[in-house]
Amino acid sequence: MAIDGENRAAKAPADVASGAAAIIQVPTESWFRTPAATRVGVILLIVLFWEFGARIYNDPDFMAPATQSLVSLFEIVQDVEVLTAIYDMFWQLAVAFAMSLVAGLMLGMAVGISRPTYRTFFPIILMVYAFPQITVLPLLVLMFGIGPAIKVVFGFTHGFFPIIVNVIAGAQNINPALLTAAKSMGASRSQIYRRIVFPHLVPSLFTGMRLGMTATLLGIILAELYATRKGIGYFTSFYAESFEPHNLFALVTMIATAAIILNELLRRAETRFGRWRG
């Protein structure tokens, strides 16, 4: 009996250790159940629908399969004019988005951090945001010409409003008690913005940046379609009017891929800088 008691006593720690290990061990999630796999699956379904739909429709003047468009993409990027248009689109996108981000962030904080300015200016901003910007494009062409400036300006006007609206919304969600407590403790304005305002603005700011990036790209493409005689937007219009759907869909695919990649980069940046809030 004594020996059995000692054996049970010796096995008890081992059983406890194995049970603790079983509790601590977390099953690894399969990649196919992750959000990334879902996004990849959706994209693949769209490509398959495009491929088989184009082949079933079978009209080379209006539709081109995905495989043919991919081959055409490698062919048209060898054109110097197309390469120049791609380069111009990206640097104009960078300039317009940087302008939208700086202006939207600064003015958004100025309007959203104060209740009187919020009540005064936010309805005006929403009213201007709702106005169809394509109707003022001819006026902007008269002011800035048909060069790169009109594309940067039109991209800026498209990207500015999503950013400022989301920044204002984020600033309004800050607990006023935090600002009052910081001021009562002698915090400077820079400390209030760095320790309280900016961390609370991270989610809404990046939401506005993701929407603003896509809107800026849209504004540049629209300006190239209607106000210039070169650029990616011009080439898409040219290929459509020339009944070259394989080249048209190749450029559209390239633009969509660029938008997806930029959105994913901003999403990853949001995940990283979101730790600042915590």
C-alpha cells in the first residue's frame, strides 16, 4: 500500500504537467481559414468568371479573356509611351495623396477638436463633399491647364474629403474628459496631440487614408480621361474607342492591381501603428 501511494504521488506531478501543457497548447489555424485566403479566393473567382465569361460571350470586339489580357499587358508595357504614362500616374498619385493627407489631417483636427468649429464648418464640408466634382473639371482645366497640374489637383480634391471627414469623426470620438484632465495637469498642446489626440485618431485616420488613396487614383484617371491627351486614362479611352478589349482590360487590371496593393500596404500600416493606441 505504501508503494502504491508513492507511485501515485510520483505520477501526480507528471499528470499535472501534461495537463498544463495540453491547456497551454493552442491549435494552429489553417491558412485556408484566414482572411487572406478568403481574399485570394474571391480574386480567383473573379478571374475565373472573367475568363470563362469572355470565352462564352465570344465577341473579340468587346470582351477579352483574362489570359489574353495578361499577355497583352506584357506587350503594352514595352511601349515607351505607356511606361511613361504609368510612371507619371504614380508620381502624380504620390504628390496628390500627400497633399490630401497633410491638408485633411491638419484641417480635420482643427475642425474636429473644437465643438464650435465642428458645428460651423462640418456641415459645409459635407455639402461640398456631396457636390459632383466632375462638373467643375472644365473650370479647373481653365485654371490649371491640361498638363500634370490638373491631374494632381483633381486627384487632391478627390482624396482630400474622405480623409478630412474621417479625421473629424475620429476627433469627435475623443473623450472630452481626457482633454480636460490633460490641460488641468499642465500638459502642453503638443503633448495633448501626441499623447491623446493622435492615438485616438489612428483607426479613423487610416480608414480615411484607404478611402482617400482610391479616390485620389480615381481623380487622376478621370482627369486623364477628359482633360489630357496622354496618361493611363487616355490610353484606356483610346483602346476602348479602337475596339482593342485585350489592351483595355490589361490596363484596367493593372490599375485595379495597383489599387489593391496600395490598399493592402495601408492596411498593414494601420495594423502596425494601431499598437500605438494600445
